[in-house]
Amino acid sequence: MKILIFLILLAASCGKSPSTIESQPFYNPKSGAYLGFAAFAIASENFQEHCTKFLDIALTADKPATAFLFGSFGTNYACLYQFIDEAIALNKPPAVEIHFSSEVLRKKKILHSLDWFPSDSFKQINARLEAMNESTISSIYARIDQIKQVIEPYKDDVFWILSVGLEDQFTLKARTNLTNIIKTVWPYEIAWNPDNGTSAPSGVYMERHHYDKSPGGSNCLLNGDGQDINFAPMGRTGIPFGGKPSASLSKVLDWARQSIAGGCVTLLWEVESQGLTGVNETPTLARQFKIRDTTVTILKDLILNIKEGNL
């Protein structure tokens, strides 16, 4: 299969000049970059049966990584802990990004009791964060304490990143206020993932989504989130998602190499493992997931191609 992927990617690059092909960056585990597979629903009860396949993909990298939404999909951390345990056993201490809140689900109005201020609209959550009264500060501290309890067994073994919100629509004042409060009790890295692309301040990771984004700045995190992968002709064709056409394997390979060369935390993403169909959005606690055998094989081989600098 690895040879077949190589030939397909080579065919996709035929329009490039030899110098362009030869100069493509490749994965260097000494660069500080991490490479992995986003599993936003890793804490879902329904995701646990797919954990073995997730691990097969995610642990292929020399510096593995994943990302998940805190609370949004549930509180079963067995697969997360297994990922960390196996990565450490392989002498591959991982990176894990946690999204403090799912603002994209706020936009879709499908938050629930495990989410942060689930009944607030964007206008209400922004007003709350801009005012930043004692009750809001207490709620932030309480949620951070919950997160710390989850990561306690591995607090010194993982490169932890906390996003202040997945695809947030906070005002700059609201996001800055939230960040400043989090900093007082969170000793690890922090990321911004604003829906409008506002740049993160110095020392904060800037997260960008989709397979057409490029690295920017020293603290960068690129995630294919929101754009499916087209596995054809070896697997399923991709699903147009959120107005974005699916990305070809050669596109994903180029994107990942550029991200790794830029020193970014780099996360692959595809719709079926997130419980998405591209049509209707099932509430998070009820979602069912799928990781096909072909998806495992192809993504593992893609990571190996990234590592070895083929093409």
C-alpha cells in the first residue's frame, strides 16, 4: 500500500518542476514539531470502540499529537490515557491540545450541560467575558480545575496546549480577558483559534484550520479541521464539508510537510472519525463514529511519507 500511495502522490506532482519536488520539506523529529490525528470525540463513550484504529494512526509519528473538545462529547478518558501511555512507552512523549470550549457548537446551537455556559448566545458569552465579574472568573477556574484533574496523571509527561475556544467568535477584549484569567491557573501552552483569523499575541499558539492554511509565526498549530480528505482511488471519496471541497492526498501531504517544516503542531482530520456526515449535525453525545481499515492504512502511510520526505 505504501508503494501505491507513493506512486499516486508522484503522479499528482507530475506538473511540478524537479527542483520544486526535491526541495519539499520533510518531517524532522528534531524540529520540535508534532504530527498527529485530531480526535475531538476521544472522550465519547461511542468513540472507545474505535480507539485501537485511532492509536494505529496517531502513534505512527515520531512525535505524536491529538486534540479533543473538553466535555462536549463526554467524559470517558480511557482512549486518551491509552494514547498517552502507549506514546510514552514508545519513548514518544506526545502533544495534546484541549479545547476549553466548543464555540463552533455554540454557533450551531447544540451545546449541552457538559459544555461551558451552554445556553449563552455569542452576544451573551462576549458580554460575560468583557465584563468578567467574579462569577465568570469562578466558572473559568472551575473548568480549568476539571481539566487539571483529567490530566493530573500525565501533567509532566505531555506537551499540553489549551485552546481558549474552538473556532471562537469572541471579541478581542473577551478573548484577551479569558486568556489572561486562564494564564493565572494554567501553567502550560495556550492557543487561539478565532473564527475571524485574528492573530494571537506573542507566546500564544495560533491555530489555523483546513488543508489550505500555511504556517505563520513561531507558535503555530495547523489542523485540517473542517475539510475532509479524498482517499480515492484507494478509499472513499471525500465529503464536501462546510463549503470546502475535500483535499486530495497529495494536497494533504504538501500541507503537512510545510506545516512540519514551519515547526507547527500538525493534525490530520477527516469527517467520519468526528462522527460527521457533511449533511446533518447530530448532537455530540449521540454521535456514532467510523474509522475504516482503509483510512488507517492510508493515513499511516501518509505519515510515513511525510517522515521520509518522499517525492
